Amino acid sequence: MMPNQKNIMLRFSFIILVMVLIGIAIICKAGVIMFAERQYWKDVADRFVKENVTVRPTRGNIISSDGQLMASSLPEYKIYMDFMINKRKGETEEEEKTRLKLQHIKDSVLYANLDTICKGLHEIFPDKSAAFFKQHIKNGRKKESRSWLLYPKRISYIQYKEAKRLPVFNLNKYKGGFHEQAFNQRKKPFGSLAMRTLGDMYPDIEQGAKNGLELSYDSILKGRNGITHRQKVMNKYLNIVDIPPVDGCDIITTIDVGMQDIAEKALVDELKEINATVGVAILMEVQTGDIKAIVNMTKCNDGIYREIRNNAISDMMEPGSTFKTASILVALDDGVITPETVVETGNGVYMMHGRYMKDHNWHRGGYGTINTTKSLMVSSNIGVSRLIDDHYHDNPEKFVRGLHRVGIATPLDLDIPGAGKPNIRIPNKDLSNWSRTALAWMSIGYETQIPPINTLAFYNAIANNGVMVKPRFVKSIVKDGQVVEDIAPEILNPAIASPKAISEIQTILEKVIAERVFAKHLAQDLKEAKDSTSILIPDVKNGDISAAHYVLNRINVNSSGVSEQSTEGKPVWGNVTSNPDNVLFNKKDINNKLVPSVIGMGAKDAVYLLESMGLKARITGIGKVKSQSIPAGNTLRKGQTIQLRLN
């Protein structure tokens, strides 16, 4: 073997030995990492990867039948400032010097731009002055705060984006210190309008819906959560979507904002006039059952009427005289009476099986001898109860079964949770749960419990020629502008009574309205008009005067200042002045660069005008606008929130 070959073999052997030793070291190190240091490296990995991060979808909107947004999920923010450079635990002297140097640079940049920042904040939040913001920020720096609340209230997305464009605030949160806390809030642009029917969300929206349509359609509105995992790459977290979130669908309700506004104002005016504690008003479309307006008002301790609960669907109460129509319809349908059947009411006081029953005019001598029609026209307790007792006293079960047949006791199974169910007692075979006076008092609306909306559905069936339809609150479900599902009107009973009985009760009720209610009020109004030598002018709100002009013309009230030809279907904004003979409309030009005055307008017009100009309107109270948080004439900044107080 040549000497060179021997040297080469030694070199190869040495290289192989080194490689073997390195391989053994690698295997040993891998073993240490896999077993001895397993938990340590697992913790390190967890800091850079976050698995199964839930992504919340956007909750669907609730929209009125006339296309108005009634409830929507909007992002809100609280904005904070971190004035300090992060101090590391156990930092060296050199690191401390670097940190103090960076802190000096950060402070210098902040104070150099402080006046511009404060002026910008004042323009975004005009309720606080620039001087306030300047002192407030200085106080936060003095306290070396890491999370100093810059503005006490939650702000809108538009306001947040405007603030983010300010100097220093436009830097990332580690350099500039500006950061935010995001909230997803459910907003009702029309404030208390139909709020109990729409429903509420819990303060933490992630807990879901509390009541109303929000709760009954929660599974449709809320959508479906998505899943992502976050991985840190190059010192930045990247969201990697595993399952994308599915946003909720919108629901189109049957409620008309304009009708709701009118109904609310009318109900409150009536409640104030009689100093009532609770009142409800429901407007239902006859053929479809669409609820166009539903108002529930309760008088609070401060004397203000507010929507506290959905009394219209949940209150179980004795219906009183409204029940008399159902009693008469049962008897007409059974053929035991006719509209001309005569009944003796005497002097207004009658002994009914050992218990006195009175008519409301008993102190004036009663009604004497009257017929079925007259009994309903004057709402005679004695007349109705005698007609029923004379024909059903020996068989009360037949009468009660008849009440179920005509629909007054039909459960409606409404979309809204918490709805009450009629409670009308059925007598046992041995009458052990019945008394001699039970039938007489039940026939006039006592010893029963019926929610107001059931009474409405019954009367609606009479108006609909005997066809009972279910009250409908939602017409359709929409996703991305496309109808996902149409919710058709539902017929609960195609015929609550015979056509003859329906025709007879319709005629009786027409006479009740025409000859009793309408004639009474018309005579009173005509007398007042004659005495004052003037016409009766209704209360007209400021706002869209073209719409008011149209309505007044249809009810023969003189008005001037605007013509139907000049409106071309577009809103014409202005003020209203009423005098004894005329309503004068004063057209007002709207400057798109200035905040308009909405004082005296109704909620619908005020919100429409302000939001069409880019402002966010928030309303409290009911009636007309009495005050606005941003005075008229101020420079308009799109995205600002303006608070309106109605009364």
C-alpha cells in the first residue's frame, strides 16, 4: 500500500467518526427535546399559534315593511391611549437607556402634535372642548397610564375611523399608543318605536336575544360562528380561516314606521287625557293579518308613558264589553236570536239569579224594552246577559263551545314569546265548577281572561267576512337582498260562523259605530266648531310638509304654502303654522353643510332627514322633537351622533 493511500484512509476514518459523533449528538438532543424539554417547547409553540379562535358573524337586521331599518348590529368603540414604552422585566442598564430614549421621542411627537390632536377630537366630539382634551391627555401622561380613556362614551365606527386619522393616532398601537376596545351593539334608529315587539338583546350581545322578534327569530338573525387559527409570522399574527362565519339573515316585518309613529302619539294623547295607567293600540290589516302598528304604554313613576312590556300580547285580562259581540255572535249563529229579538232591561237594575246586574245608565232609569241590535249599540249588560241566559242557562257548555267555535278562545301561537292564551272556563258535566250566575257574567266579559290581540283577531275575522287569520309580524326572510323565505298569511279558521250570522253581526257593529260612537263625537265636534266659528284643525308636525299637505287635503282642511305638483313625490321640508281657518306651510331650504333644525318634527321625519345628511340620530321619548344635542346651524360632520329628545 502506498503511503498516500494510507493517509487518505485515515482521513476518511476521521471524517466518518466525526459524522457518527454528530449524528449521536443530534439524536441525543432530539431525545432531550422530545422528552425532557417537551412541555417547554410546547408552551413556546402555543405563544405563536392560537387554535380555534371563534369569529362572530354579523347579526341580521330587522326592517320595517316600508324599508326602514328598525334594529341593526353596529360596531362601537372605546378609545384609549398608552403613553408609555414597555418596560421589560430585568432589563439591563443599556436597555433602560434605550427605553428612556424611545420614551422621550414618543413624548416629543405627542406634544408636538397635541394641539392638532385636541382640535380634531373636538370636531369629532363637539360636546367636549379642545382645551378639555388637551388637559385630559396631559393628565393621562402625568399618571403614566397604559390605558387612558380618551372619551367617556362609546363611539361609532365612523367616529373611530376619523380619530384614527389624527396625528400620532394613525401610528400602530406600539409606536403611537392609540388603541381601542370594540363592542358589537344592537341599535334601534327609531328609539322606543315598537321596541317591545322588536325585542331586546342582553347587554353583552354574545349572550343572545332576550325577548320579542329578536328572540323568536334568533336562530335566523344570529348566523353561524366561524373558526380561525392565528399564527405568528414575522412578528405579526395572521388569521387563517378554517370555517368562515355565516352572517345572519334580515327579517322584513309587517310594521309600518309611519303608522307606528301616529299610533303611538295618538295612544299617549288619549292616555294623558284620561290619566290611564296602561294602554295598548294595535293596527291590523284585515285580509292578511299584518300588524302595521303595535303600541304598549305604561305610566311610570315620573308620569312619562313608556314601553315597559308587550301588554298587547301578554296581558291576561277580563275583556269586559268587547266580549259582548262574541256572545251575541254565538247566539246568532245558533239561531236562537235575531237582530230584532226583544229583551226587557227594565229600569237598568235586574236581579240575575240572586245577584244584581246594572246597566251604566241605571241612575237615569235604564233602557226599558230594546232589541238585540240596541243592546250592543248601548252596551247593555242586562240586555246581552238576558239574551244569553234565557237560551243557554240550562246548557252553558253549548254556549262556551260556541265561544271556542267563533274564535274568541283560539290560541294564536304568535311569533313573539310570552304571548298569553285565552282562558275561558268550560263547565263540567256535573257543573261542579259552575255557578248560577257564571253564564250571565261571562256573557258580558267577566270570569274570562283574553289577551288584547286575541280580541283584535276575533273582530278582524268579522271584518274579513268570517275568515280568521293569524296576526303576522314578519313577512319574509332576506339574505343579501334575496328573499330566502316568504311567510304567507295563515288562516286559522275559514269560517268562524255562518255567512248569515256574520252578515248580521257586521250590520249591528256598523250601526254601533255609525249611530253611537261616530255620531256622538261628530255632534260634539260640530258644536265646538259652530260655537268658535272655526274649523277643527288637527295637530300637524313640522317636517315633510308635502305629506302633511296631502293628508289635510283629503280630509278637507284648508292648507297653503305647498302644492302637490311641486313635490314630485319627494320630501319638502318646512314648518307648520296653524290658525283657526287654515294650515300654513313654510318651506325651508336645507343647507347640506349645516346641521338642520328638526324641532317640532315627528320621529320618522327627523331621523330620515338627519340620516340622509350623514348624521346618526338617536331618539328618546315619544311625540315631537323638543330638543337636539347638536344645535341647528353647526357645521355638519358626517358620522356625528345627534341625540333627539321627543315629548
